[in-house]
Amino acid sequence: MHRFAFTLFVVLAIASPVRSQNALEQSDDQDAALFQRERVTGEWFGGRTLLEDRGVAIFGDYTCEVWGNTVGGLRTGSVYTGLLTFGADVDLEKLAGWHGGSLGTTWLWLSGRDASEDLVGNFLTVSNIVGFNTLRMMELWFQQNFLEDKVSFRLGNITADSEFLVSDYGGLFINAEFGWTALAANNMPGGGAAFPVGGLGARVAYQPTEVVGFRSGVFLTDLIPQNINRAGFRWDLNTKQAVTWMNEVCFSHGGSEGGRLLPGYVKAGMWLQTGAEANALDPASPVPNTGFYLLADQMLFSENGVRATVGDQGLGGFAGIGFAPPNRNVVDFYLNSGLTYKGLIPGRDDDTCGVAFGLANLSSGADGELRKEGLSPQAAEMVLEVTYQCVLAPWCYVQPDVQYILNPGSSGNTANALVIGARFSVVF
């Protein structure tokens, strides 16, 4: 409870300096400089710029959340969730003259509790930053680009959800279903090579034109659980190790000089898993598994005309759909969609509001398992999320959020839940 009060105090204290553009222009130079920085720690007396000129970009941010379940679910109450992310990207051409080469690493410090696990009992996870409380390496990779950056090859400990099954407009929302959807998270062993645990793998990307791009990656399937692989450096390297092979093609359109279409894209993807663990319903049965998905992002109205880019001021929408075999998966179908508007309120051009709906259908196989336990499972779990991201400065924002969870866990014995919370984030 003390964390809830402390975080609420911090959010209110930081939010208090929010001001209009006119008020900012009237403030003193020092204050204006602070609220116009890209990162709260500034340029480190020129040190950050010096490093970036030599190819070393250091990044970091801290995100904290408070969540309260007001009705339904497992119980009412509140929890705190925190995530510190930090790391570095290295351009080897600037640093050492290695043309097309780069390195990257991302580390996490996870803290707090999971609102879904503690309060609601649902699998469309309320927060997309939860994980086992520890300090861990999530990504550590080397990348080589070829053919004027049209082709890139990445190798190391990597995550699939950083590049596959990603929606730009869906990224506004906090529920995990609008990112690494339950179709992947609930069917792949350990949730797949995705936040907060990466896996050994390799990825190749090919972007022949601005219109079309291809991506393919292979990841270890049998990941060591978070509570055992606490630091991120434990891998199962036996000769029978299974793999997950993900593939995606992206078609982009609009936003070009003289064009008439607003920007957007369509992505189609599939994955194939090998090994006994690939069967989410019966790990003892060595049956390969697969999944298919289609998602789209589209700007629907732009305040900047047809030459806008995804993320500019205006109305945008996203939608996703996917399928997996019902005889070997927990979730056999997902559907999500949403709308966002950036700059809806006059004078708040960087703020973004949105509403989204997500659905994950319980497979017939999972339904049968629950009925054996004497439960009366529902067909699907659903979530409706309404959110508003208020940008206080280029380096921080506060985001009130409301989520209504229908059929938590699809077990049939947990009441619908109404979860209210807020996220606060600072970029260092």
C-alpha cells in the first residue's frame, strides 16, 4: 500500500508542472530547457553527444504503474509494477570502421506485482511490463547489414516481439494483448522468445523497396523459466533442442510525394514450432505446432495531409486476427482492434488517446481440460481498454488507463473485472 501512495504522490508531483505552450514560453530559460530536453539527464555536459558521435548510444527509462481492481476478478485491491530498462546500441562503423556492423544490448530490472495474477485471474495480461522480479539481460546481439542496408542479419540473444507481430498504433495500449498477443504468449513454451526473456536465435530481414519487406527468424523453443533463468544467461543447448521459426511479410502504402493514400501497412505472418514442448496441451506428445496472423495499421485522418507518416497528429486505427490448431493450443483464435487520436485536445499536440478491444478464444482442447476439472469454461476472454497518454515533457508522460475484463481466465467461475490504473514513464 505504501508503494501505491508513494507512486501516486510522484505522479501528481510530476504532473503539476504541466503547462500550456504560452506558459512555457513565459518561464525562465533554465526551466524551459528542462522541459524541452529529449531526455531528463540532458547531454551529460557534452559526454552523450561525444559518445554518439563515436557510435555509442546509451539509453534508459523507468516506467512504473499502479493498478486497482474495483470489482470482480479474484479480489479487489491494488498493486504496484515497475520496470527499469537500460542498455546500449553500438554503430561499429563509427566506432571501429566496420562497415554495416552493429551491436546492441538491453537489460531489465523488474519489480512489483502482476495485477492479472494477483487481482484478476486473466490471461490477457493487464500490464505489458510485468515479469519475475530480478535484474536480467534480455537482448545481446550482433547485426550485419548488406546491400546498402536492404539486407540485415542479426544473431545472439534476441526477442521475437521486438520485430514480429508488432503494431505501431497498438503500442499505445498497456494490456499485453495489443502487443505480443495471447495467440503467441499462451501457446508458445514459456510465452516464446519475448519480453522479458529473450532466446538464442538469428533473424534475417530484407527490404527490397519501401513498399515491401520480409523478415524471418529462428529462436530456441525450450526456454528456461524466468524464475530459474534470472540473469538471462542460461540456455538449454542440448542437441535435441527445438526451435520456433517465425516469418513475416509487410506491405506499406501511402505517405509518398504526390500520393493520395494516407500511410499504413499490412503484415502477414506465421510460425512453426518443433519438439514435444510445442504442443501446448500435451507436452508429452511430440507434435509440431503452428500459428498464423494478419495485422494492419492505417492512418484514417491526418492533420498534416496525405504526406503524413504513421504516428503523426490525427486518427489512426489497427486490427489483428490470427489462428492456431485447436487440438494443440490453448488459444486457437484472436482478434483485436482499436482507434487512437494524437493531438485531439487543442494545445496538447503530443497527447494521444485511444480505445481498443481484444478477444482470445479458448480452444476446444483447452475447453475439454477445464471441464475435466469440473469447471464451465466460457468461449473467450475479452478486454476493453480506454487510455490517455499525457506528455508532460519529451522525456516523460503519465497515462491513466481503464480496462474491463470479460470472462477472466475463461474458466466460468470468475466475475468480470474493472481495473483502473496509471502509468508514469521517464526517459534518462
